[in-house]
Amino acid sequence: MVRFVICIILLLISLLTIFKAFEYTMWMLSVIATEFCWVFILLTLAALLSGFLSPRDQLAGTIIGVVALILFTTPIMRACRVAGSLKRDFIAVFGPGSTIVDGVDVQPPYSFFNMFKANKKVACQQIIYHKYPGVALTMDYFPSQKTGNRPCVVVVHGGSWNKGDNKQLPELNSYLAGIGYNVAAITYRLAPKYQSPAPVEDVHAAIAYLRKHAAELNIDTNNFVLLGRSAGAQIALLAAYTLHEPGLKAVIDYYGPADMVWGYSLPASLLIMDSRKVMCDYIGGTYGQVPQKFVACSPLEFVSKQSVPTLIIHGGNDVLVSPDHSRRLNLKLEQNGIKHFYLKLPWATHGFDFNLNGPGGQLATYTVERFLNIVTK
């Protein structure tokens, strides 16, 4: 009976690898189920093998366990499918040689065995980059592990514009520093006390600080790239398309809301997040009260033929920020002839890159590395 119950629980969890989560806790569990799927594969195998110890009346549990096992393997199978065409698709956008890094093109976009490797850490330096009355904005600066003046990636954290900090998901920062990029993960002023465009102004202040201190930080001021996740992606995109910073070469968008007007009209489920309230706190009112501010906060409204190259990364099962935001941004970039790449991860949900070595994490990191390599040459 215990085995049967365990198999039932595993089956219910495995459903999150193919269906969207319906509630906030289920969303967090779906990140684990899809990006740490190998853990659940081992648990399911253990449950199935335990049936050999007492084979009587175990058929129902075995059938349920086998179904769960198949579902837990689907992120791996789908990652292999995406990986199979990723190089070809990237080359189609950026041309021959665009997947070559440091003279080689042998790294696979996804490897089952890489899910078990450890991530290397690079020590960071905390810097105060700007002060307002009562507020000191900081950045965690991860220096490039290669000598000379190197490009700098400015990372803008997520958190619905009202929480979070620059300590989020530091593994990618260390990875990028390890392969030759300076990384500045910044804090910014949070809603509801501070509203748009305050965070975009903070991005400008961060780049100004980095440019001023470029000599001591070994920064190539001709090669800045913005990278944002979720709400931070909205900030990064808006900064990239409106500030026209000298030396800004590109922007990377991890599952960001690109169309605030459309997003307000089709909010997330209240069981997941009150997305309308979050947007109103950040923008300063409802769409009916301040429609022009919603337009002014929508990055895709500012895409033009002069916009910087853009990398979009979004999971098809995202329940916090609809992948339709990325689809709409992708279309606007196409219409304006902007070099861009849209990495679609059909099984992935919001925050999938919590595990840098998971199926989605590997594919995203592979693409980010090659995108940075091509735009900062």
C-alpha cells in the first residue's frame, strides 16, 4: 500500500512536466520536477524496484510508476530535440561560425551527464554604485577570469518589481566570469515606493559607474550587454531600447513581460500571482487610470530599426509571465529587421534556470554564451 501511495504522488508530480501549474506552490514544484528531473527518475525507479521485494498485488502501482517514469524523462527527451536543431537555427540567424567559441564548436547544447556536474564559483566584490536619499544601490561585481579589458554583462534581477535582490541565481554570473566576461549584478529601487521609470534610471546609473571605473575594473566600455530575468527583463529591455547607451551591444531577456498593455488585459491566475496589482504598484495605477504609462513601460513599443540585437528565452509552461510576451516581442523584432534569437523551451516554466545544469538551464547557457560571443566581437 505504501508503494502504491508513493507511486501516486510521483505520478501527480510528474504531470507538472507536461501541464502548467495551477497554483503558486505547484509552480515552484514544477521547476524542481522539470529541471531536477533526474532526481525524480531515481526515486521512481527505486519505487518500481521495491515491487520485486513483494510482488503480490503490485501491478497497479507498477503501471502508475512506469507512467510517472516516462513523464519524468520528457524534459530530457524534449531538451535533446531542441538541442538537435539549436546550432543550425542559431547559425541561420548569426551566420557561419557563430557557434564557435575560442576556436572550437564541440560543446553540445545539452548533455545528460552535465546534469550532475558542480558549478564553479567566482568571488564577487560588493560595490555601491549610486546613492539616493536613504537608498544605497549596490552591485555584486564578478571580475572576468581572463586578463585584459573584457566585455561587461549587467544583470537585472527579477521579483515582480517589488522584491528580490542581486543575489539571485549567481551561478550564471560565475560561469560568465569564468569564460571571460565581467558581470555586474545590480540592485535597483523597488515598487511600490519607487515606480517606473526608476529602475531604468538605475540601470543607466550602473552603466555610468562602470564606465567611469572601467580602468580599475578592466571593462571594455565598447561592449556592454544587459541581461534580465522576469521583471528584471522588462527593465533590461526597456533600458536597452530607450536609453541608447554608448557601447551597449545587446540585451538578453529571460521570460520577461514585453507588452505591459497586453499583459494587463490577460493577467495571470490569482492562484499564482495577482499580476495586475503587481503591475499597478510598479506603474502607478490601473490601465484605466494611466494608460500612457503602461505603453511607456512596454519594451516592444520602443523596438525600432536601430534596436540592439536581442536574445529571448522563454518556457512554454510559464504561468507567471505568458510566453505570448516573448512571441509578440519576437514578431516586433522580425518586423524591424533586428538580429535576434528566440529560444523556446516547451516544457520549461518560470525560473527554470534556477538549475544551471538542468535541461533548460544547459540550453539557455549554451545559447547565452554564443550570443555574447557574437555580439561582443
